[in-house]
Amino acid sequence: MSTSTSIVRVLLSDLAASTDRDPAARSLWENLFVSPGVHALWSHRLAHLLWNAEARFVARALSTLSRSVTGIEIHPAAVIGERCFIDHGMGVVIGETAEVGSDVTIYHGVTLGGRSLNRGKRHPTVGDGVTLGAGATVLGPVSIGDDTVVGANAVVIADCPSGGMLVGIPAVDKTRRGKPAAGVAASFEQDGPTVSSVTIPTIHPADPASVG
């Protein structure tokens, strides 16, 4: 199979995945023209080719242009598998050394970010068939196993085996009877204070008698 044929196949699989997994999509043609997730992925695939061809300024420029149009920021060096679906997409950030498998679903506000200023691998590796809920944040060079579901607004800072269900801050794997994802306690000890040490103020509703 030629390289050009392979690229076309990947692009068409992105479009098909968006159409199949978006209940609001009324047709493939509609998604072709109005889906920001599809546009961001296609732009990224071109930027990734340019990055690997050492045309890195052009790749970064294309990535920046795509972000301004779609609201989705994907570093051109990031690796994204086939049939990825980015729903809504606004606020999605995927860092330079992130690796995303095939058949992954990403909702708006997801961050695949780093916890270090050091060069090298510092972003997550996401397995095949993973779902990343709205606002989910995965930080550092952690691995998320195949078919894991990361709940909305969860903060993941440790590895998770395949088939997990991660919720909360820091994320716990509900398939393991609510135990923290592997290594989460050690990770907090290394990187900073635990969430339990942060005081969250209580907001009381106003007394109706005092309003007016």
C-alpha cells in the first residue's frame, strides 16, 4: 500500500468515526464541513508529517492556525492513532510527547499534559478504546490501559490498567473497589501536597430575610 493511500485511509477513518460516534451528526457530509474535531485531527495529521520531515516551524505554525480555528490544541509531535473522535473539542490540549491509541474518544476540555519542565517523555500514553470524559486531566508520563473510561473532571496522575474506570481528584479506579490508581499516593508525596491538605471554603446560601 502506498503512503498516499494509507494517509487517505486514515483521514477517511477519522471522518467515519466522528459520524458513527456522534449522535448529533446527521450525515458524513455534514461532519466533513462542520466538525471541529475532524478538522483538528486532519490538520494535526498534516502537521505531524511536516514535523517528522523536519519542517518543524511550518508544523508549529499549522498547529497554531488549527487551534485558532477549532479551539483544539495538538502539538505536531504528538502521536494519535486511527479512528480518534474528538467531540465538541473546545479546550482540548494534547502535549508534545503524548501518545494516543486507536478508537479513542475525547470530549471537550480534556488535557493530556505534563508535570515536568524537563525534555523527554513527559506526557501520557493512552491505550486503544479509551474514553476521556469532559474536563478530564491526565498529567505526566503515565499509561492509561486499553478500554479505560476516565470520568468527567477526573485528574489522573498514575498508571491505570486496562478496563479501568477513573473518577475523582486524584482519580480512583472504581473497578478496584475505589482504590487509588496505582502509585497515586507516592506520586503526590513526590510532587506536592495531597488534595486532603487543601482547605476548601464552605459557601452558605444567603439568608432570605437578609436579602432585599
